[in-house]
Amino acid sequence: MNSLRALLFGSAQTALKTQETEEEIICQIPNGQFYLVRPPNSPKGASQQIFTDAAVYVRKEARSFEYTLVVQRAYDEEDPELEEETDEHAEETSFQLNGQLHLRTGVAAEGRALVAWKVPDGDEGDLYEFICGDKVTQTDAKTFLFEAQRCQYEAEYQVPRATATEEDLEEFAFDEDPPIPPASPLYGPDLSELTRSIDDSLDDMVSSNHNANIGVKRQQTPVQELDESDVFSPAEPPEAPEALELYAALPAELHVFDPAPGHFALVEDSVISTVTEVGKWQYWLQIKGKDRVWVSTTVQADMNPVFDFEMLSFVFNHFSPDGTARSWLLRFQNQNLLEKFQEGLMQAIWEQLNETKWQKIQDKEREYVLDAFNDLTMEDAPPVGEEQEEPEYDDEDEEEDQGLFRGEEYDPDEEFDNVDVQGKDADMNSQLAVGYKHDRSFVVRGNKIGVFRHNPDNKLEFSTNISKLEHPSTGKKMGNPSKVMLHSEDRDLVFQSDTNPNKLYRMDLEAGKVVDEWNVHDDIGVVSFGPENKFAQMTAEQTFLGVSNNALFRVDPRVHGDKLVQSDLKQYATKNDFSALATTQKGYIAVASNKGDIRLFDKLGMRAKTSLPALGDPIVGMDVSADGRWILGTTKNYILLVDAQQKDGKNEGKLGFEKGFSADQKPKPRRLALTAEHVAQFFHETGKPISFTPAKFNTGIDGTAETSIITATGPYIVEWSLKRVLRGTKGAYKIKRYEDEVKADDFKFGSDKNVIVALPNEVNMVAKQSFKKPTRESIMGNACLSGGRKSAGRIGGANSGRYKLGRDDVVDSPY
């Protein structure tokens, strides 16, 4: 401390002299989060986050020898949603700067610098804490404190602060004050009782040489518990199999989501959460309290695991043996404990999906996998000042849903009200293809295809119904199309029947019938297929690409016999389990697999330029931005966003399609997922886990930039703002709820303002402006759900609760 002060005395007087003479601000920290922190036993409740993004600075007032400490909310005029964060603190909070504040610095639980001071006229132990941004160093914080202390000296003794010596400033150092507590809104009583007995508990669960390094600071403040009868009482879970290896055993608090008040309620304040290996590629999660086991289940990706480092929590979904759906939350004492648990659980999930030991992969691949599950800020995020303003929409301007495709007896002259949708037509809409060349959309419904026209007023109009697809040579009824692609200037529809994976069919959309059957290869089945380049369907290009389980190839309908072009075949000796592909405007190719890896090719027939490690979750859909910069891989529980541009080295500026990343320069992926509270709420509204449809960028020619990402899960459409994702905004998405499950969705070509949605019995074009922030009203929607598995509480209704996990959502007792 003294050496730092000496250094500061040698530089601060000159470094800040210009600023002092030209501005009122003496010193500042430009970004961070502002909290009011109360002691665990405070009758006023837990900690409170005041501003999610703010700056703190010392301001010199007009009156001599007077200074003010100011915390100002960072208001982004381009993000009107931030207006809702404003509370009684308005735009800024200010304090007269003097020794009574006991201003000091410290280190937050996640390692970031913090500045803390007493709450004037507050209760004993109440503190304000400013948690500095990631790029603010401890030295920056101490420099800020040093200048603030000099201002306090000037205010106290009414002499120029430049005359203060190191000894003079000791009066304003409060190193003997109690330690600064964590500022997380989830901060609460410790888990001391649990740590005393954890060794005995582990001896009963596993016989291994692993030691659980707990390291929890002990406190004696008790927690007021919920009585078990006041929360959901799960059935006795199955007994955990004998453990072969321990992956994690850590103390935590256990909470369960209560849909009636809409928050996570404390079940038990002292539990042991363990992850163990119990068989060959089999793993187990157990959460054990003092008197009972709360959760005992296999570890799998379907748990929909969500880690929230801001809240020091882990949320997952679980069906009890009696079929009841619950969302559980484990709250950890600090980031170190949460990271250890995350590493153990993700290692188990990864090994279960890949059937490979975690230790066998390279360090950089492990880092890539873990990066995907951490909160990252993508590089090259546009500066706030350079971002284009997003319009703030009025919900009253919401577009009405237009167009219904409801059965083979439908005639374009009939009114929708006269259609019997529950009659003899038992099929549902399943596939959607959006036209690029012409304003048409095509929807597969069983063995039929509905054609919809995009009107100039951005509404859908039913055009015609192509019914009873028949084989081009036999005239017999064909199987239902399982995959579709518009082709050859949107005049043709290439599709695969669900009865034969080795054949593809061409429908002439102008004639309204199937005209060609193409045998791709007798020994190579088509898993997925896509255009030669991103906008090939707008041209007369005849060839297109396909993948099998272990091959990437070109299909040319003009060649004699099998349509697979042997010279352009890239086949692998091992089964790579390819699942999806996408192409850029230049024809670069991205291929994904059910193992979760992604390969980037510049051309067919050659080795991949870049291979991104497998996360383990099967990738069900792929998309690529037109320029190849951004890659989207959709899994059931999350969407992977990867920046394919290299940032340094000899290939700086090149794409991973063109030049391979060096071994130590793998791109850092971004995992787009619903926040923990929304996962819990969606789960309790629908009784089903998250299951995303293939995510798509908006796209278009003539310089149309990708700005949005669209996908759906259950009855919800979810739209991410790419700008906010790149800026690192948490929960950068909006939603729209329907009564029925969304079967397919995509943007209208050339626009990011309109989305085409296929429901089981409807086809709609909806304005993006009708999407809303996830709130109580928007998540509940107007749907009245019934059937399915039991929910752990009343679903929907007026008491469905709040939907923002924050200051009060994890509570020690119900209000």
C-alpha cells in the first residue's frame, strides 16, 4: 500500500492536473455495477442491485473545498429497455465526500476491483458497493481512492489537496473496518454447518482419493427456512448407484422455483451437491440435505443446465419419479465454488455425450468447451456511439397474424371460418421454405404443400394447395416430405421423403407436381442438403450440396445415373455423424455433427481448413452470415455463435474457412441461451424442456446486414439482437408466445422486421415489433395450457408471478 502511494504521489499531481483545470470531474471509474449491500441478518432483506451499468466519479463543486461522490447510471438512448431499471435512485446517486463515508477499495468475489463506502444514515453494516468493470484494474481503483482521499483532505482542512502528504492521507484510510461482503444479490448466510460434516458425507458416497476443497468462510447467522409443506414435496428419489469417481462435491443452498409467487424459494440452506461417475459413460447428480436427498438423477444435457455467474447460481430442470416438473437452483457462496461445480458437471455431460475422457483432449479444446458455457463479450462489438438506433415499437402497432393453412378441402375462394380444421385432415404443418427470388412461402403439411403469397403490406395471402404428392413414374402416393429446399430461381422444390434417405425428388412448383426422382447413391444416404452458396436458389444453379453420416458431397441432377459427383466427394473413414450444413455467399461450407463439432471448408473434396471442437450436444441446424464472419449452430438447449474471423497472427483478418486457426488461437464461442429464470418459467408454463428450432439469421442481398437471430421453442418464438449479443448484454432477446407449438420459423427474405411462422394449423407473418421482453405477461401470453405432465404448482393464471430473477427472486421465505 505504501509503495503504491509513493508511486501515485509521483505521478498523480501531473497526470490529473489538466483534468482538474478543465473539468469538474477529478477522477472516475467509467463502468461497473452499483449495489446496496446489507448484512445477512438485516430485517430489510438481502442485497439490492441499483444500477446494472454505471460510472462513479468525484466532482468538484462550485463552492470552495467541497466535493461530491457521484454514481451515475449509464443510460443508452439506443436501448429504451434500460429505462425500466430506473427506481427511486433515478439517474444518479450522490454523496458529500468526507471521512464519514469510510471510502475504501477491495476485491469482489469474481476477482474484479470494487469501491465501497458506508450508507449515510443507514443501518449498521449497510454498504454501497461499486463493482468495477472487467477492464478496470486494481491499480485503477486504488488511484481513484487516492484522489478521493486527497479531496477529502482538502474538504476537511480547507487547504489545497496537492499539499497533502502520505501521512496526512492515513487519516482517510479505513483498513481496520470489517471486510467488505460480497455484493451479489444472492448474498446470504454461509454454509458453515454443512462444511463441518461434508467429509463424513463424502465417505459414505464414494471411496476415492479425491478431496473436496471447500474453503468456505464460517458465519453463525441462521437462515429462516421454509417448512417443507410450504414448498413442493418431491417423491423420494432413486438411490444413487455406487460411485466410481468423484467429479464434484460442493456445498450450496437449494432453492426450487415456485410458479405461484414467481420466484425461487429456499428449500434448505445446507446441502451437498455431488457429481459422480457411476458406470461406463454414466454419471449421477445428487443433492443431499441434512435429513433427506432432494435430487438424485442421471446427468444429461436434457437437464438444460444454466450457470449464472452474476447470481452465483446453477439452474436445471428435472422430472421427479412421480412425473412432476421442477426447476431447481443451487446457490454457491462464491465464484470459486460455482466454477468448480461447473467444471465437474460439464465434464460429466461432455464425457457422456462424446464417450471420451475429458483428460484425453487438448488443453485448448477444453478451454473452447468451457468458454462456450461462460459469459463472454465478443470482440469487435460496435462502440455504443457507432450503433444505429433501434426503433422503440408500440405494442398497439402489432401486426395481426395473417394466413391459415388448414386442410386439403381448402379452396382459395373459401373463407377461413368455413374450414373444418379438426375434420378428416389429421396432418399438421411441419416444414417451411421461404422464397428468395419471389415473394412466396411454402409449407409442408403431411403429403401436401401450401403456397402463400407475401403481400406488399407484409401480410400473407393463401395462394394454392398442392395436394397428394405422387411418384413421378408410378403415380402412387409418396411419403411425407421430411426436408425441403427451394431451388432454381424458386421454381423447384427439392425434397426428401421420409421413406428413402438415398433419394431426392424435384417438384415443379409452376406445374404443381413431382417431376423427377434422383438416386443420390446406393450406399450413401442423405442426412441433410443445402444450396451451392447462400443465394444459389435465386439463380439457375443446378448443383447443390449434401452430407451423409461421414461424407460431404455435391449433387448434380444433370449427370447420368447416380447424382453424387464422385470427384467432389469428401468421405471419412470413421463415422463423423454429420447432421447439418450451411454455405456463405462465396460458397464456403460449414458442416456440423451430432457430436457438436463444426468443420469449415473453402471448397469440396479438400480437408477442412478449421475444425472447431465438439461441445458434445448434437447440432440440429446450421446457418452462416453471407460474408462468412458469423456461424450459428443450434442445439436443443442453446445456440452457438462463433466468430470465424482471425484476430492476430499471420492470418489476421482471414476467415476460418480460408485459413486454419493456429492451435492456440481457436475462436471463442458465444453460447446463446435463455436466462435461468426464463428457463424455469418456460418449463413451468409448458411442462417441457427447452428444444430450439434451427436458428436463422435475417438475410438479403445488396448489402443487407445480419442484425437478428430467430428460433423457437415450444409455443415461444425467440429473437436475439445480434448487436446486443456482441455488446455482451445479458438476456438480449425478445419473445412472442402462441397457443400452439411453433413448428418452423424464418425471416422474410431481405428484412429483419417480419417473421414467417408455421404453427400446427396456421401460417402467420408477424411483425418483429410485436415481440416483447420476457415478462410475466409475455411469458404467460393468452394461452391456457392443459394436459401433459404434472407441474409442481399451478400453471398460468393471475398468480403466475414475476419473471425476472434478481433482487428478490431467490428468497429465504415467501412473502
